[in-house]
Amino acid sequence: MSLHVTNTLTGEKEPFEPQDPENVLLYYCGLTVSDPPHLGHARSWVHVDVMHRWLEYLGYDVRHVENFTDINEKIVARVGEDDLGEDEESVARTYIERTLSDMRSLNLLRAEVYPRVSEHVPEIIDLVETLVEKGYAYESNGSVYFDVRSFDEYGKLSNQELEEIESQGDPEEQSEKRNPADFALWKAGGVDETAIHDHRHEGASDPEHACQTALTWDSPWGEGRPGWHIECSAMSMTHLGETLDIHVGGRDLVFPHHENEIAQSEAATDQQFANYWLHCELFQMAEEKMSSSLGNFVTVEDAVEKWGTNVLRTFLTAGSYNSQQLYSDETIAEAEERWDRLERAYETAIEALDSPDARTKLEDESLRGAVDDARESFTTAMNDDFNTREAQSALLSIAAGINAHVDEHEAYDYRGLRGAVETLTELGDVLGLSFIGETTGSADLADDVVSLVLEVREDERDAGNYERADELRDELEAMGIEVQDTDDGPSYRLPSDG
């Protein structure tokens, strides 16, 4: 079975066929960096990461782009709070730094680029100008709005009729718009104090000062800021072109964000904006979704510190990306138990392989068959719309096969066990699980330790102790740390780096 995905645009599960048979263009709507990342964000991150990994496993070259929205009223509301920063730009930078650290702690492959809205304002203005020139948008009091009635297919992603769509945007915009459902592409002026009122935290600067720090840019319509929806269109097209293969985002973004992305992008280019729309379901805590606005979230940093990366990824991949998932003590405990079974089976197999009872001529068809069946089940599951739940079950069946073999035999099938270990490692990597060392929030410490070892190695080389310097490099590489000597000094890459 080839890869099939559930396309929100058609409502059908379809064969996946990228525009280029060797490359996949993947865009994920990233964070508005106004709060610490939480497990709801991590759920989407991990599933997009698994998509990336599986597509690469299938042989595609994946161009993965994920944006940061670093211009937003919620960011302005945090100005002056604690050590976040004294203006919109510095608050955004603080949260971007934290977000990238959390991504690394979750063992996510790196995206090709992480574009920021603030560095793409020229492209945004160009795109808005194109829409005005083509008659899809209009200027009003220094702001620019998209005329939804001008785009015949408006509503095709969310399956809504235009007459059913209520007003979009701030209430004060209504007098400027031709139709209540029209949405802003460019907003005149800066940030109004009323816009940040509901988002302020204790210790933040007074609203008047905070709003004075908000970024604005010159444009053909006067000084202002980009609208939310136009940002992703400009950033994705800048880095991936006019048509994406896969656009991923949270289910809550189908309308209005993704619907508006389609309208403005396709109106500007006359090309289909994305061929496949995949939407991650929301995380649930009791009766509510996990969200920053509700204040009921568990931060990624705290979760990694408490449970570790492997348990978290086992938990997050226990449900498929497009199924709802409940966060509770019970569901976390189940993930801890599943990861423990996988890890103990791996360690059992390694111990058996290294024992004198491992035999080269012994063959256990039951073990080998279990591994082959698991590989087939895993492949079938992942090709069925990235079904991580069933894929995880396939890994557990390998663990069961290992345990049964070791429990039932006094001598061990060396090649069979080795195949089981290699398969568990290979397929586990698709889910981002690491059987060799735990990936935790201590990534910064690991960087510091490696840097220190490399400094010692340089000192040894300067002193003429080349043999000892080579030994240090060999010891690092034995741990999976790739070291490369350059004209500017040594560089390295940790095993969890993408």
C-alpha cells in the first residue's frame, strides 16, 4: 500500500502524489510566540516530525518550513513582564529562543528554515499590492481588506457558504469593510491599548508604553502592520513556491486562517495553494482543549523534565494526528509503561546478544517471523495516513517477540535478535524514539560538555600530543558525536541533531 492521507480539502483519504516524485514541500503553521510552548504545541510538532521522518523513510527529500509569528498583540501584551523584554521584538526573541530549545529537547528534526513574519514584510506588502491590483482587495482608511465575494471558491476548505459566515476581525473594523466577512491584509497604524487588555499578565508594562514598542512599517497605504492570514501565504510562497504539497496545522485553524490563506494565495497566483491539507486534532484536558488562553497547559520544558523525551513521544504518538487525545495521569502512566516495555526488551536483546549463549547457527522462526510481521504492520500503519497508534503497536510486538525468545530459550538466535534490535531501532526512529541514551532538556549541558572536550583536544594538539587528541575525537565519535575539523576550528553534531 502506498501512502494515503486524509485531505481536509476534499474530505477524503487519498493517495499521496507530490508534484515532484522525489521531493515533498511541507509547510506547518508555527507558533505565535507569546507564551511558553505547551504539550498541545508538542503534539502537533511531534506528529509533523513523524510525517517528515516517514516521508524521508519512503525516499523523499523533504523541504520542511515552519514559521514563527513574531508580530502580534499578544506579544505586545507581555512587554516588560519578568525578563521577557522591553519591546515587542525582544519578547518575541525570548520566546523563539525558548521554543527552539524545546524543539531540540523533543528530538525534532530541524526544519529547512524557520521564517519570521518580521523579516518578510516586503514580501507581504508585494502580495497585498498584487491582490489590490487584481481587484481582490481594497484600501480603506489606510488598511487593506480582502473582498471575500470576489473569490468564487471562498469557503471550500471549511465547507461554508458565504452567507453563513459571520463577521471577521475586530468590531471597530466593520465600518471600514464592504462585507462583514472581509478580512484584513494590512492594518493601519500600530497596536491599540484595547487590543492587549485581555492578554496582559501581572508585571507587564502599562498598556500605553507597551503599545509604543510595537513594530510598524511603511507601506503604499501608510504606516501599519500585516494582517495575520497574509503572513503565512507570503512566508510559505517565499520558501516553497506557489503550490505546496502538504500544508499542516491545528484543526482550529481551518477557519478562518487556512480558508483565508487559500483565498488570498490562489487569488494572487491563479494556482492551487496546497494539494493536501492535513489537520491535527486538539489536545484535551478533561472537558477543555489545552491552550495558553485558558491557562490550563503543561509546558514542554516541565513535561520533558518530568517524564523525558521518549515517554512524551510514546504518549503523543499513542494517538494518530487527526484523532483527539486526552491528557491525564492515566494516559501518561500508560505511555510510561509502554516505553518501559520497549526499552526493557531492547536491553534484554542487547544483553542476550552479548552473552556466551548467543548462537550463530540457531534459528528461531517465531522470533524472525514476529519481526517481519511487525515491519509489515508498521509500514501498513504509517502508509495509512500516518497511523502512529498502530505503528506503535507494531513496535510493541517486536518487544514481545524478543521477550518470548529469551524466556523460552537457553541459547539465543544471534542473527534473529540482531535483526530485532536493528528493526526496533530503525522503526523507533520514525517515531522519534531513541534507544541509545535519553533525549532530555539537558541538551545545552551536552553542548557544553562536548565543547569542553574539544577544547581539551585542541590543547593536546597544540602541545604536540596528537595521539591523545585523536583518542578524544574517537571517543566522541563512538558516542555518535560527529566531529569535523575546519579552518575555523572543530565543529560537531550531536546524535539527536536533524
